[in-house]
Amino acid sequence: MNREFRLLLKARDAAFRSGKREAYSSARANLRKDWLSCFIDPTVVVFCAARLALCLDRMDMVVFCTALVDFYLDCTDVEMVTEGSFYLYDALNQKANIRIDNANPAYGVEPYTNQYGECGAEGEFIHFTPEYLLNDTFIQLYGPKGRVFVHEWAHLRWGVYDEFNGQKPFYHSNGRIEATRCSKNIGGQFYEVTAGGSLQQCHIDPASSLPTKGCMFFPNRNQITNSSIMFLPGLDPVTAFCQEDEHNYEAPNMQNKKCGKATWTVIFEDSVDKDVLRSLEPLKSRPPPPSFKLVQRKQRVVCLILDVSGSMGGSRILQLQQAATHFLRNIIEDQASVGIVQFSTKASTLRNLTTIDSDTTRENLIKLLPKLAAGSTNMCLGLSQGLQVLREDNGDALGDEIIFLTDGQATDRIADCVPSAIQSGAIIHTLAFGNSASYVLTEMANKTGGKFLSSNDDTTSNQLMDAFASITLSTGDYTNEPVQLESIGARTSNWFNGTVSVDQTVGNKTSFVIIYGISSPSIYIQSPSGLIYTQTNMSHDGSLKTVFLKVPGTAEHGDWKFSIQTAVLQALTLTVTSQAAQADVPPIIVKTHMNQQFSDGTKPMIVFAEVSQNYRPVINAEVSATLESETGSPQTLQLLDNGAGADAIKDDGIYSRYYINMVNGRSRLKVRVKNQDGQTRFAVLYVPGCVLNGVLPLHPPKPPVSDEPLEVVNFTRTSTGESFEVTLSGTAPQNFPPNRITDLSAEIQEDTVLLSWTAPGEDLDQGTAKSYEIRWSFGLKMLRFNFSNGYSVNTTAVTPQKAGSVEQHSFNLNITIQNGTTLFFAVQTKDKQNAKSETSNIAQASKILPAPISSEMPNLTVLVISLCVVLMLMCFIFAVVIRAVKCRKHSPQSDMALIITD
């Protein structure tokens, strides 16, 4: 961000705080003109911290809480966040991440939240686009920016879901057609918008007895309710989240599917803030506007702080050299600044901050890596020396990074220096090499926004190489960041063969790194066109036992085959990295993590892997996770994107699975992805228009969204997630019941009902359950609040299938299902210990012949006919009055009078 833009930001914010509207408007206009100066350097990321005030009214008591919001912005919009802050106050009756980046092709300009945890779990980030923030016409489409911000914030912080459903916008309720919404008290009308922009009566699909595609719900501008934000934040009367007394449990939306309760209830009972919200003191007035602190992050600044104490001798110092060499040669980006510090009994600087401006600079840094290990482990000296190196460029370490590697316990008082390191503002990544590494490493990483990674001495697992390769701090420009295509190892005395797919999104700066344990093997790498690379085309460093191939230019797209032959039994590893093939086409990337970094075994852990390209989800890939503990054997899980079990949403490119066989100690996570492609989308509900005094003005058409399929041939990726720790409260992990079914659906066929769902497992989403208990009722609340009182379905002929399988069964309820009937269904699953799952989402099915739209929401034809009837009635009454008056003139004794009032 240039100096002029900073001054414009200061002017705008000063005018806003002083309440000078004209000065504020002028400053904001100047900012709009100078907006492009933000994007001169695509790697610029502005960090902004805002104190977001939240006020909640619970049982007539106003309580106040303050939350810290981390903004990762190219530029900021104070007005949006301020408006959102005040709107949050009304919404609740009196570590988040926000990105402003180029559009996700699947969403266009629409704001959205990347959310894939369980109900009540925090999301990943909110995505706004510069176009959305700068163009006020989008306020007509989505509502005031502050309100949309609150809608997305609720996704992000409190783990609630949308209360609309673009795929199923209408449903039957008590013989009527209703719009999918919350609260049900939101009134409105149904219309179809023609190609010419006019309105017409909605048509009914005879198969479903619901409106056909193209029918839209137009809410009334004036409403008798103020909820709900998760349905329609852009509607003026809407200022609150749905509470239990107004929540629409029948609506087929994600909030009911994933949570089965009101958004208000989730916020106060399940969210990360639930304990704080219950204990906060009342606030007598609205909170102040949020304050902002802008910190410009320039090029990346990193200091390697490396343990060279006696315990690092032998193979460990060699592995450190190999992994750090890979980091300096292939991972750290151009124009970054790197310093190197070593510590043992004393600490010393091997290299002050040096800008990576050429391959020669990289190789010179590699030559300075430590080669000897001796002495004690004085961690405080290492940290102090590293921070001193980071302060060389601008006097502080704010936003800079430390990569701190150690294999043992501190011999000094590490507790005395960790607080100052945390308060320095540096991001501290910690690498625990071996099982004895200090547990203070986790604290430093967690409290500074760094990564905690661990590695053992098994060279075939390639763990230290993977750990260094995963330490990236994205600027949002993925075209200049390395992508790990493969990381694999074996112990053999024969051939080590395999294939690495280089897809069309990568190819530049492609490198193959082969590490051997004893003697140099014979290496053959064949390109898709048949070109064979041998040692004569590669670099060999005998001291590091490393062979390195840098493919010239852009690597051919397709399958690359490697064949490595050794005559002696030894460990061999292969690591392949690449970068985007084109500057304007970001590569397919994989991000992985656990939902918890610490577990006592009482709650299941979840593995997540997000596969995407330029924010676009990649579906139908084969994704597996390997979890390796310090004491147990590696476990491999097949991750699924099926919207069942641990997976929140089907086909969103986020693959998930429960991890239940937990083992005491630290564990490492590595994910492998290969094969197919795809895309999906979901977004904030567009408001087509509102009915005010019988007039329905249409909003501008919704901006087009790319629906083009992502064409991807074979590809491979590997990704390493942060390490995690398990301390079991007993001797073994807890026995978990089957997971809750969240995708139950029902369909009435004549006098039978077809139910479909995804099979849970014996333990959550793994194994095969013992049995199902299916119940139905004429009312939803019966199943939700008293499942056992529902009518039972005979399931003796139903045998549960393996977890993840599609279950589809027809049942005869032994009743005649009359026209106009709506039935509700729910399922519980039992395991072999007779432990029951939570009750599934409640599915509904209706048997309804085609009928007019709900009388609560009349169509145009009904209005016209009603008006004609009223006019005819008025004419009749008028004629009667005239006749009565004439009769009165002819009969003076008559005292009858007819009075007409409005």
C-alpha cells in the first residue's frame, strides 16, 4: 500500500470518528478513485484488527461482549464493519478471518463463508470481493453491507447455517405451499419473472405439486416479525436471529439439517462463545464503533532458529540439512528475506537477513547451514538471537516469521523467555524433532498464529521434509507459491517405482528431490513424451545424500514416471514440487487440518482436507489421510465429500472423516489427493424485490456466475497438516455411537413411503451399524422432542450397510395416505453395544394434488378476481341504497335507514 493511500485511509477514518459526514464522504470518494493503488503489488496483504462489539438481549437482559476480528485485507471498509457492529447489537436483541480477494468463480461477487465444521463450529474465512465493497448497487441485491457482514459473521464465528435453500425454495405445510424461510411469519408473494422482466403467476409442477423452477418468493417490505438474519438480512425489518418460539423447524434448509434447532439456541448453547455469553454483565448503552489498526505486510521475512545441541548429532543434523536445503532451494519465495541462527550452549547468527534475489543467493544460504552438533539446549538464547536478527530491517519483528526447530528439552528456563517471544509480534512456527522435544513449542505456535509440526527419525516417512515444505504464509497469490505434488518413501534393496501427475495448472519450477540413506542409487525419470532424465541431468550432493532434478522451463503435463534402483537395503524418499504454469491460472491446492489440536479422547476428532483451484471446489477426488503417532502404527482414513457423517456439505470440495482410534502422544497428519475434478457453489440469498403497498419493484438482475466445469486431468498432491496431541483420560479411546444422519429424505409413492439416507457406522462414520429405528408422525414436534412416542416402522428386513453407503428403503405404514397429508420421519441408529445415535434430521413428505398457491400469498389472478367481486358487490349495494331512498320519499312513515361505512 503506497503512502498516499495510507493518508487517504487516515483522512477517511478521522472524518468518520469525528462525525463529519461531508468530510467522510469526500475522503471515501477519494479512496474509491485511488483503490487500484492497493493492487499494484499483488503480494501486498494488509492486516487489520478490529474490536467488534456484540450485544445480546437474553430474557430482557442486555449483555455485552467484545470479540477480536483479524482482517486479512488488501484494503479495508470501515463503514461496513462499523455498520455490522451496530447491526449485531440489534441482531441479538440489543479468531475470525476475513479476506478481500478476487472473486471465487463459483460465487462471483457474492459474499460467502467457507464453513465445513459441525453445527456450532467456527468457519474458516469470509470472502468479500473488491467489486462488492466498492459498488453500492449490490446493496439492492443483498442488503446493506453491514447486515450481510453479520450474516457471514454468524456462519464464521458461531457455526450456524443458512435458513433458505436455493435448491428447494418451497415445501408443503398443512396442505399449503410455503417458502423455505425462518421465521414462518415472514410474509410475501410468489411470482415468476419473465424474460422481459414482467411478473406472472407461478406454475405448479404436477409431479411435486410445488412451484416450478423460476418461481420466486417476494417478501413484503413491511413485516410483523424481525427475524431472521440467516434467512434474509437485506430485508429492512429483519434485525434478529430466529429464536425457538419463532423457528421454522419444517423448512428444508441447512440450519435444520445440520443443527435441528434455532440459530439463537446454537449461538448460546453450542458456539465457541457460549460460556462467555451466559456470564457477561449488562451494558447500559450501545458499544462504541470498532477501532482499526492497519499493519502493512511487505515481503516475507523469516529467521531459521536451529538446534545444534549434542542430541542433534548423527542422522538428525543430516536430516535438518536436507530439509532446510529443500526449504531454501524450492519453498521460500523470491524477494523474501531469510536469516539463519543456530543455538546450543551459545547462540550465533550464521546469516543476517538476506533477500532471495537469485538461485546463487539460495545456494549461498544453503552452504551456511549448520553441519556439527554439540553442547546443551539453551532455547532462550536461540529465541533472543533470532528476534534480534528479525529486528534488523525495521526495528521490530511484527508480522515476521520464526522457524524454530529443536529435538529436546530446554536446559535453560524457557518459561522466562516464551512470553516475550510471543509478545514480539512474530509468527513462530515450531518443529518438534523426535519424541523428547519440549511441549512449550505448541504454546508458542498457537499463541502467535504459527504452525506446530513434529517429526520422528524414520527417514522413509519424509516427515521433516514435509514439515519444512508446509511452512508457507500465503499472500493470496497462489501462482507464486510452491505446490507439493508428491512425497513418498520406501526401504528397499531393489526398485522403487511410481508415477507423479503434473496437471495443467502447474509445471513451472518443477523439481524432483531424491534422498538416499547409504549409497547413491540409479535414477530414471521419464516425462510424458518419453524423455528420460538420468544422473547426468541431475545435481548430486554426496554430503547431503541428495540428488536433485530441476526440470527446465515448464514441465510437460501428464504422468511422469520415476524408477530408482538400489543394490543395498536403504531408505529412499522422493519429493516433487512445482508452481503454477501460468501467471493468471492458480494451481490446484490442498489444505488439511484437524478440528482439534488437543484431545482427551472424550470427543471424536475430525480430519479435514480442502481441495480447490482459485477458490473453486474440486470434487470426486480420491483423498486419503495418514495419521501417525509417536507410539502407534500409522492409520489411513479415506476422506469423503458426501455430506454425511463428519462431512458437512456434499460436493463442496472439503473432504472429511472422524478420527476415533486415538493414541496417546503427538501425532502427525499427511493427506494425499489424486484424480478427478468438479465444482460446487452456495451463497447468500439474493433478494429479487419486496412488496410495498401492493407495488413490487424488481431489483437489478443478479450478476452472472460462472457455471463452467473445471476440466482437470489426472493430478496428485500431498499436504501436511499441523501436528496434534492426545492425552486419553482412560486406557483406550471412548466407544462412540453411530453418527447422526443428516441427509434423510422422504417421498410418498401411492400408499408407501420411500426413505433415503447415507449409512452411519458402528462408531460414528466407520464400520457397520447394528440396526435402525425409524419412526413417523403427523407432526414434526413429536419426533423432535419425543422420538420414542412416534409411530414405529417395521425395520426387521433392513440390515445396515457399511458406513458411507446409500440406504434406500420403501415402507408400508399400514394407513391410507389421504390427499393433503404431510408426514414426518426420523431415524436413530444403534451399534452392537446398543448405543444410539442422535435423532436424524426430520424429513417430511406430502401427498398433495396440484393446487393454487397459498392464500396467504395470493397471485395476480386471484387479486384481479377478488377486485371484480368487490366492485360488483359495491354496485349492488349502491343500487339497493338508491331504491331505499326512493321508497323513503314515497313513504314518509318509514324510519328505516341504511348507513354504509368504510
